[in-house]
Amino acid sequence: MKFRHFAAALLSAVLLTGCGEPAQDQSDALFAADLFAMDTYMNLKAYGKNAEAAVREAEARITALEHTLSVTDSGSDLYALNHAAGGAVTVSDDTRNILDTAAKIGQESGGALCISLYPVLRAWGFTTGEYHVPADSTLAELLPLCDDSLIVRNGNTVTLPPETEIDLGAVAKGYTGDAVMEIYQQHGVTSGIISLGGNVQALGTKPDGSAWTVGVTDPFAPEQLLGTIAVTEKAVITSGNYERYFTGDDGQRYWHILDPETGKPAGNGLVSVTVIGDCGAECDALSTALFVEGTEEAVAHWRRTGGFEMILVTADGEVLLTDGIASGFQPKRDVQSRVIGHDEAG
Amino acid sequence: MTKQAKIIAAAAAAVFLIAVILSVYILRKTPENRIEIVQDGKLLYTFNLNTAENQSIRIPAADGGYNSVVIEDGTVRVETADCPDQTCVRMGTLKSEHLPLVCLPHKLIVRFAEEGAA
């Protein structure tokens, strides 16, 4: 009898051990969509019964933002600004918000973020893909036009000097992430994650309550991951020298993140900067600013302002993690890493 | 213990063991190895890399170009393409759910499938 009971218990254990997938109830069903916009690949995911409506509206919002923020689209705010020949232009609230963020981070970083470098980017061919190294004399001629303090903002009215041109590439995708999160929330979505060309922004947690896992690209081998980080309700935005670059006739690599002081690719010790924070637009702007500032200045900037976490990868391969994110970082290969604290000694 | 009870117990134990091994295998393998090939929002193919035969798929693009996707020994990669940037080819084999193979000019994505995706 005893063994009969044992056998019955074993059988019921087998029957109770479902090895199929748990039935997903409607409340955390996934809806996902792919989108090619802003010159990149975007993937939007949302969970819950309003997920589809939220993702559909987000797609429409992204398409509209792309139109407003494009440098080349002749109907855009940016096109109007860059072709106003010194006249005042009334811009949308979105453009105004982005200009405000750029001005704030520009100031915080001592001018390391500069959105008026467009004429210099063009001289390098980064605007067309027809790359070449410009002459020093060309850069010297163009740099005086590239000064964000020349942008006069008065509410939604913006004025640029005739030769000055701006582009919002350093902030636009981060701002777009914020806009999508806002739409998700309006639809009552509490769990979702988006990737806008590798820049990730997450709402809440995964439906099961655990943190999201976000990949950080290895700047020395962009086809693989340096590691992953665990985040909840955060933007994770990276600027790296591997994203857009060309190799010159001299065999040197020239990348698209330019130092406003020299008009040349910023080479102040960093090859990639990942910023983790609440506001996508600020994280995006910061990732560019910190990249330009370089290792020491970036650490000083973080200690001075706080409000975000960061992962710096130096040109010699060291990974610096601020103390708020260090425990959530899982390396995917052998890395030499160091945790940065708020104290100078850290 | 009767002989019958012994047989039932042994049979149940065997079934239990098989069930445990199978569920571990399925739960471990499935999420990592089902891939999808998507072009401009349209799902073209799905494969289970654990069982898919080695093959080469030529995927025509809207601009007249192509990407050639190769499945080989449980891996997938874009072997050749006539896009200008060749980013999809340089990505090599698909390694992580966080790093899909993307060809921007041809709007092609090769990635691990998300469970429960709509």
C-alpha cells in the first residue's frame, strides 16, 4: 500500500509539473512593432490590454517627430531655422523642448555639447556619407559659426545668425523615447520597453515584476555585448566612436562625435559613454557631452551634478562604472572595471 | 511491496525523470533559439535554430537589392548583401537578443523571437 501511494504521488507530480509555457493572461500580453525612422531601426514593445493602441499611437508620434526634427525635410522646424537667413522662426513645442535640454546640458558641460556644429559635420561628410578629412583652414573658417550661445531663444521663437546651422541629432532620439513613454502612460500601460537604434528606454518593470535587462555594446567589437545592466523605468543611452565613422587615407579612424573646440572627432580618452537616467532627452544629450569631455572631466561632471549613472569605456579598455549602477552590471567578457564613487578618492 | 506496486513505481519514476529532463531542455532551449526574419514590418520566416537544416535564403529587397541569410549548424548570419554599408554582414552570427542583425537600407531584421509576441 505504501508504495502504491508513492507511485500515485509520483504520477500526480508528473501531471502537475507542466512543462509548457504558462498561459498568458490578457493583462500582460505583449504587443511589439518595428519601425524604420530617424535613420535607424526602432523596436517598440508594450504589455497589457492597451498595448496595441499605445504602440500604434507611439508609431504615429515618432513619424511626426521625425518630420519636425529632420534637417533635410523642407517642411521641418529645423529646415526653417537653418534657412531663415537670420530671421526669427516660430518652432513647435517639441523643438523648443529639445533646444531647452540642449542648452541646459551644453551649459552643464561647459560647451562640450554643441548643436550648432552642422556646417562642420557637413565638411567631414557625416551629413551625406561622402566622407573626407577637411583642411584645418576649412575648420578654422567654420568654427566661429558653431557656437550655441548664438542661438537666441524666446519661448517658441528662435533666431540664428545667417550662417549658423543646427541639428538635434544628439537629443532627438532621447526626446522621442520620452514622448513614447508618455503615450504608454496615457494608455495606462505600466510595462514596456523600446529600442531606438540601440538607445533603450523602459517603463516600469517587466510584467513579472523583475528588472529589464539592457545590453551595452562592446565599443571594441560592436557585433557583441560588453555586458548587460538591470534597470527599472530608466533610459539607457550610449554614444560611441563605433557608431558612425570612416577610415581616412592615413589609416586613422574618424568618428562623428566632434569636439566643438577643434571641429575634429573628440578623442579625450573615451570610446563609449552609456548614460542611465530618468529623462531620455537629457541622457542622450549627456552621452554626447560626456564623450566630448573625456574621462576625467566626465567623472568630475557626474560628481558635480549627479542625477544620472554612467558607464565609461576608455580608449585603453578600462570600464568605469558609477556606484549606482555597478551592482546591476554583468560583464559578457573579461573586462577590467573600476567603480567610481561620489568622493574624489573613490 | 507487491510486484505490481514496484512496476508502477518504476514506471512513474521513469516518466517523472523524462518529464523533468524534457522540461529543462525545452525551457532552456526554446527562448534562445527561435529566430525570425522580418522585412519592413513583415514576418518572412521563423526558424528553430536547434532543428533547422543548413540553408541559404536569398531575400530580395524593395530597391532591387538583396540579403543572403545563411543558417548553418544552429547559427544564423547575413552572409552577403549588396547594401552600401555592409553593417548586417559585419555583425557576423546572431549572438544576443539585445543585438539583432539589422540592414537599414533593406529594412531587414534577423533576431531571436520574443515569447508571446503579437
